[in-house]
Amino acid sequence: MQVTTGITTTITGLITDTTYYARVKALGVSGVDSAYLLIGSTVTPLVAPTNLAFSDVQLSSVTFTWSASTSPTIVYLAQVAVGAFTAPQSSVTAALQATFTGLSVNTQYSARVQAQSTLSGNTSLFSVVIATYTLANPPLTLSTTSVTSTSVTLAWNTNGNPAGTAYGVERSSDGVTYQEIASQVGSTYQDVTVVSGLTYSYRVRAFNGDNIPTGYTNVVTVTIAASPFKPKVPGGFWAEGVASGGNFVVTYHWRAVTQRTDGSALSNLAGYQIYQSTNVLTPLSQWTLASTTATTSWSVPETPGSVSYYSVRAVDTGGQQSDFTHMEDLHITIDGQ
């Protein structure tokens, strides 16, 4: 009972899913009260469950939990659905968790729960909706469908994953440390960044819609064959000399080599080799390797009175060399002219 001077009042601490009756009377100052006026009755509503969370997510099943007041007369209607809850899968339980099986892989499922009274038939509002993706299947049977001197094409079995599943392609040059080189949908990939003469290992895994990865496929290892075409000869070979004290510093220049003799791109240039001879009649194949450089110029000091001949060739990482450039001869006189 509550006493108030107003014409409204609020009563708290009531029990959910319980019928309450209300009446009111006026209290007389002289101690003589009015008769009771029956206001009516109402049933306190059930409180919607809270704190929904997925506790386990697998390939074809999900489990979620929630918080709620428990009672022998209260059960919970749990539901999951793809998209809107127009045709949900439902389960009624007295526990504070529910598990649904037989779900599709890598598919987003929404979940909600409602409290129900077995005594009165009353129901609460539905809880907030939470969502998650089931796990994706790991891809299978990774293989190569093509290996050339410039590319490796891979293919794998999606293992029942739906269209739109993402796959991460990883590559290693030592078989130990892998780096992801592609993230894509689909079941084939062409790696066009390979270098001839090197060995690569590949593996692939899938990701579900929440970016949770699967296990890896088998590892495929390939060695890239050297290109049958040599690098082109460095062009524009010339030299300039600058006096430095009693000596000359001679700098040789040439244009960068970016193609092979067939016109294909040279993707694995290692650098340039500078060959030297003091006898123009010596065959180029017998000239001495004076230096290597990754740039398109090279400097060397020359002594006045000396005569030297130089030629340059490009070389790729597989050791394949271009032909020699033309000879560049330099005569340094005693007076440095």
C-alpha cells in the first residue's frame, strides 16, 4: 500500500509475469475514509534477455548465450536466420544458451531470443540481434596449371565454400617464411612477379566473412626456369674523363636494359659487368672482369700513358649474360690530354 497526495503513483519491486490488481480510496481528515475504487488489473511484462554473445562458431553450427532472470515457468525462444527473420530456425529451451546445427559454411546468421511464460503464455520483446559468419572450409589440392620463365598459375579446390569466399595466396622463397601476395575470390591465381632461376613455395587458405582464416592447403614448390632469351646489349656506351691531380677519373655510361632479345620484359636484372683489356686484339671472351655495378655508370682512375679498352654486358639473376657492347678505348697520354 502507498499513500500519496497526488492522483498518480508508481509501485516498484514487482515480480515479472504476475497479475496485479489496483484499487484506491480517499483518506478522510476526520478518520473516515471513502470506499475503495477498483482501478483494474495488469500483468507485469517479461524482461527481454540481454548480453547476447556467440560462444562457439563452427563450420555448420553456432552456439550463443544470454543473460535473463530464471524461473521454473520461463523458457526461451531462440532463433537464427539468414537475413530477416521471415523463416527462422527456432529452438525453445529453459537454459541460457542455444546451439543450432546443419548451417551452411561461410554464411552470415543473425540470432535473437525471447522469454516466454509457460504459466501465462506471455512473452517478452525480442532481444537485440547479433550476427556472425560460420567458418569457411579449408581449400584443398593446390596445384600448378602452368609454370613459365615469367609466371606461375595456381588452382585449388574450394571445398564447398560459397561464391564470394576470399582466399589468401602466400609465397615463400625459402620454404619457411611466407608472405601473402594476393587476396581474392575465385580458385585460380597467376603470379607474374617470379624471377627465373629461383624456387618458390605456395600455399592457400580461405577466410570467412568475419575474416577468420582456415587451415592451409598443401604446399606446392616450383623452380622457375631461366628464360631462353638473353638480356639486350646495353646501348649508348660512352666515356668521359675528368682530370684529378696527376691522374684522370674516367666515367663510363650506358642506357638501362629493360628487355630481353625477344622484346619481353627483363624482370630479374642483376646488374652490369664491366670488362677490361689492354690489348684490342684479345678476344672479348678473354677480357678481364673489372667490376660489376647495379647502376648505369662506372668510374675508374686511369694513369697517364696507359691504354685501356672497356666493354659492358648486362646479366640477370640467373647468370644469363647479354652480348658485349662495342669497345670503348681510352688513351691517357703523359700530360693527361
